[in-house]
Amino acid sequence: MDFKSTQTIYRQIENWVFEQILSGAWKPGDRAKSVRELAVAFEVNPNTVMRSYERLQNQEILTNKRGIGYFVNEDAPEKILAIRKKEFMEEEVPEFLKNMRLLGITMEEIMAVSN
């Protein structure tokens, strides 16, 4: 993973897990990679990965089965889509609309580009 300085590492790991689930690499019911595996793979402190996993557990994306590991919840894809949609609408859309106004871009111009 190529970490960006604009977002905390634990959030980037969280987003990576989202991508694994949405892409189907991790399916509902699958065991997630262990904290140590991800820490080694991403060359980060295990506490950073643990913080990501705890947030994912709080969002009901992962479930911790003591002594066994973390598992993808059955409704994780739907929950991730809801989280991502909310973030997109609250963060990216307002910035996009502001740039449209500043640049004088019309919705017709946007629609022409998207076709």
C-alpha cells in the first residue's frame, strides 16, 4: 500500500478492507487477515491495524471471534456501500459542486462528458 499523507494510516487500512470486501476478495463469513499479517504486509505497527479492525468491528463490518480472529459479517457489503455513499455525499459532492460553480461548468457539460 502506498500511504498518502492526507489521511491517517488506520483509515487507509480501513478503506483497503472495504475494497477487499466490495471486490469480493473477502466474502461474507470469510476470516479476515490477522492483525499481524496486515501489519507485516503494510509495514506498520500492529496497533495501527488493530485500531482499524476495532473501527470496522464498531461499524459491524467485522466480528471478532476470540482466539480465532476477525470475520466478515454477512451484511458487510451493504453496510460498506451505505458508509461510502454517505461519505461521498457529505465530502466529495459538495466539493465537486463548488468547483462546478467556480469554473462555470453546467450540468449539461457534465452529462456530455459522462456519455
